[in-house]
Amino acid sequence: MEQQLRKMNYRDALNEGLREALQKDERVFLMGEDVGRYGGCFAVSKGLLDEFGPERIRDTPLSESAFTGAGIGAALGGMRPIVEIMTVNFSLLALDQIMNNAATYLHMSGGLFNVPLVIRMATGGGKQLAAQHSHSLEGWYAHIPGIKVLCPATLEDARGMLWSALLDPDPVLIFEPAVLYPMEGELSADAGPVAIDQAKLLREGKDLTLISYGSCLHKCLEAASILAEEGIETDVIDLRTLRPLDDESFLASVAKTHRALIVDEGWRSGSLAAEVSARIMEQAFYQLDAPVERICTAEVPMPYAKHMEEAALPQVSSIVATARRMIDG
Amino acid sequence: MTTMTSKPGQALVNREQSLHFLRQMLRIRRFEEKSAELYSAMKIRGFLHLYIGEEAVAVGVTEALGSDDAVVATYREHGHAMSRGMSMAAIMAEMYGKIDGCCRGRGGSMHLFDVEHRLYGGNAIVAGGLPVAVGLALADQMQNKKSVTCCCFGEGAMAEGEFHEAMNLAALWQLPVLFVCENNFYAMGTALQLSESVVDLTSKAAAYAVPTATVDGMDVIAVAEAAEKASDTVRETGGPFFLECRTYRFRPHSMFDPGLYRSRQEVEGWKQRCPIISLIRRLKDKGWIDDPGLERLEGEIATEIDSAVDFAEQSEWESVEDLTRFVYSDAGAN
Ligand SMILES: Cc1ncc(C[n+]2csc(CCOP(=O)(O)OP(=O)(O)O)c2C)c(N)n1
């Protein structure tokens, strides 16, 4: 049967996911800075205020800590809040609530109180927004037991992860790479909720495993096409869920390709890439034909100038060059 | 110092209620004295913050709450937990770190939680509970429930940004939160006038157009009356209220406090105003209690404490195999 495909961008897919959640469950509401009248600082929630009204699409004051904490309280009180924080850098003002409350209540209370809260925020560089709007701190959040961390890189996930996150009894953070908002693509008419506990193999090859997530995933896919023209066939894995990590996915791939390159927009030291690398070393050391390698963002606060920002971020050219070197030895 | 905005307690409550206040305050006092002893005996570890001296606040405020109302408290919350109706046994076992503690020993003294009494924790981050209380009230408002969320915190919390953010949001959205500031004049060793440019605390809430009152927190009847009025206002308006209770902790901040920052005379002066002693005096004046009656009460409380300690002693330790439970609701997710 012919699947009906619709053209849209990543932002539209997120908007559809939100709309569906708000329609399906009246306990769901969205709150955050400028989510209503402004339509969302990245226009993700555009149109929702008209459809669902100011009770459920709540503009908040500039109080990341208060409205994130209010999301926790509302979740404890029987609602299903979605908190939008404009960008990950601003989420640091709410870190107390996320880390000390959302992530701990279930455990501190010995299982009495779970917090079914979803927090969405933009992440990452590539838009020349400099050192206070461009960082990729999702790897930090993935350090924290008690929360789950998702990063949709595809339209399907942008559309489908939200509902699955809302069904989860525990706090889920969804990171939306800001450069992906205008990304065009196609989504099937019957697209729906997706699993949030599995990585996904997006391209198959036998020579090398590229492991990534978020905006770098697309750089890996581009690099994989270039490498294929040279006869190098790569597996490309989208981690999708950064906590808990789906070890099986990349271990199975490494067992086949015997080489792994991890591409992560976080800084290298103490990064998610470091974690994935360590897990491969711990669990698949004897499968490896070459050391695991990583491409991460240069360890500087993000510079403004375009050429400098490009130099700081992982790029297709460096992925291709590193892959070649790993294969050729 | 500004003057009290509510009058001293009229003692117009009846005998039964006054005796109930006395019992509740004495239960907290004796329970905590025992806890301090057990701390020295190394049965209780970690941080232990005693409420001794401040009992009238939790007891008086709780009187204004119903079973559907929620409470968010701080690490100094034994008194709130007990006033709300949690058993001494569950609290003691929690402080022992035993499996029969209210939180299976995962929380300890600073993190008492209870579903039945809607106690959403002792929170050990100063001001960290305020935004959560605002959210609980938001959930109630959105679901058309008529409950009040009572949020207790020390005056030290009012220097934190979270206090101001929470106050603004509660006022902006007119959420039913009863904010109770337990002003004991010190945040650890820092006196109020060394941490606040404006020491009139009600003016900070008033700046957000939140109605306020100040009450003598050493007078349980005055607290109960003020809290009743405050919670009535919250129920009538659906919006927040800020109640300052002026009180004093007789003990160190925690068990690790050398107490260098305040004079012995000052502490002694406040002890003269002990909420329990002054209530007993008033009850005796009325002829509502006598020494034998008091002795009986003490005896009953001692028995309750003994059995709580026994319970904690007998309770098991949780199996270490369960270490990573309760990180996620689905045990396999970690
Ligand atoms: C955010 C934060 N900063 C510092 C501390 C350390 N600390 C614990 S209690 C306390 C004093 C708080 O005083 P107050 O709010 O007046 O409450 P009280 O202890 O007097 O009841 C401090 C500084 C903390 N727990 N949390």
C-alpha cells in the first residue's frame, strides 16, 4: 500500500506532536516563556494558544526555576505538564529544580512520589549565537540518574517522542537541536508515537560504525554517502535516547564492523561520546580492529564568527577524514 | 522591628483544643530530644535539624489545614510531619535508615514524604520547595480542587531567587498557596540583618501584591488563629497569602553547629518565651490541666516514643540488592 507522505519541517512535526498530546489528554498543558502569544521563541507552539486557550498554553514570566518547579508540582498534583525552556543555556537557571527535585523525588521518597513531567528545550550551535546560546549540554543531563534524556534528530521522532515521553511516569527531557527546526522532510500521514528506549540504525555498512545523535547525525549521514562513493560502507546509528543508553545497538554494530567513530556536539572531556566509547571498550574490546575515536566540539565557549564556529563544531569533512584514516590504518 | 499585625492569641479556643496543641508540641519536643540523644549514640546519622523552640508554628499552622491540603516543608520538618499525623515510628525508622521508615531509609531526617497526609517532602535545598508548592497549587486550580498548598520555609530562603520567582508566579496566576515563613532570625549563623537589606519580611511578599500577616510564633494559639485567617483568605480568594511567624530555635542549627554567632543571653531570653511552657501556664491558670494531668501526658508521650524507637530498632535494613530501585518507576530502566 502506498504510504501517504506529507512535506513538512522539523518544527511543524514538533507542533503536530504537541497538538496531538493536547487533544488526547486534557491533563496535558504547555508552559514556558513566550509559548503563547509569541508562538514560541522558535515558533514551535505557533497556533496552539488559539486552539487550546491560555489555561493550557501558559506564558510564564522569566523565571526558569519557578516554572520548571511548578511543572514538577503540577505533575505531582495529577497534571501532565510540558515545560518549554527556551534554550539549554537558560535551563541552568532551573538546574536546581531538575537535578535536586525532579530527578530525586521518586528515590528520596522510597518510591512514593514519581514526577511525570516533560521538559523540552533547544540545544546546540550552528546559528552564530555565540557563547551563551549555542552549547550542547544534553550530555551533562544524561549524567543524571532519575531523568530520561531524548534528542529527536528526525521528523518522525520530533513528532512521535513527545507522546511517549508523556506516557512515561518519570521526568523526561527532550532536546531539540536548534539548527534542525527548519529542516525539511516528509512524514507519513499516520506517523504516531515512537519508542523512546532504543537507538536506531539508519544506514547499514560493514566497515565502520558511526554513532551520533541530534544535528551531528545528519553530518554523519552525509559523510556516509561520501565514504560510500569511495567504497567505505558504514553503519550509522542514531542514539535517540541519551539516557538510558541502548548499548545493544552499538555493540551489535561494532561486532560487525570492528570500528567505531562517535560524533558528538558536546565538548570532548567527560562527554557522552566518552561514555559510549567506554562502554564499547568495556563490552566489545576484543571485537575492535582499531581504537574507538571521537569527534567532538572544540573545548572553547562557542565563538560568534562563522568561520570560528564552524571550526569549533564537528564537520562532515573531519568525519570523512577520520573514517578514512581509521580504515586505511 | 515592625509590630505584629495579628493580636496575641485570645485563648478563646476550648479546653480540648488547647490540650491538643499542648500534646502535639510536647510530642515534637520529646521526640526531638530523644532524636538528639540517638544522634549522639550514633543511631541517627547525617544531618539532623531540630525544631525545638519552634513547635508552635507547625502545630498552629497545621490546625488550619484539612486532609486534602498539601504541605511542602524543609529539612527541619519533623514537627510538620508529626503535626500532619505521620507516626513517630515511621519517622524514627526513617532516621535510623531502616526499611520501615516512611521512605524506606532513602531520605532520612531531611526528606520525609507521605502520600496519605500529602506531605511533599522535606526539601534540603533552601527555597527549593517553593516552586514545587506553586505547581501543586496550579494543579489543584486547573482541576478545580479547593485544596490549599502550605509551603513552610525559613527566612533565609527569602534571599534566594526561587522565593521571588515563586512569589511572583503564585501572585500572577492567583494560586492557592499559604506561604509560611518560619522566621527564627538566623540562617545557620547569619543573622537576618546581615543577609537582608530590608528586614521587614512581609514587605517582600507585599511587593508582589500578596496579602500578609505577622504573628508571634511562640504563641500556638495566636499562630492557629492567624493561620486560620490566612488559609480562609486563600480559600476565599483562590490566591496566595504570606504568613510570617516569629520564632526562635533553641538548639544549634544542626548537630554540627558550635553556636558562635549568638549570645547565651539572647538564647536564654527566647527560652523564657518557650511556647510549651507558656501554654502550660495558661492552661493551669484556666484550670484545664494540673501537674498529675501533665505527668500523665508526659507518660503517654514517653511510651509512644519508646515504641517508636523499638520499632526502628527492630526494623530491617533494606537489601543492598535493591540499591538502584526507585531511580525510575520501571525498575529496569536505569
Ligand atoms: C541552596 C542552599 N544553600 C545553602 C544551603 C546550606 N544551608 C542549609 S540550612 C541553611 C540556613 C537556612 O536558614 P533558614 O532558611 O532561615 O532556615 P532555618 O534553618 O533557620 O530553619 C543553609 C545556608 C542549602 N541547604 N541550600
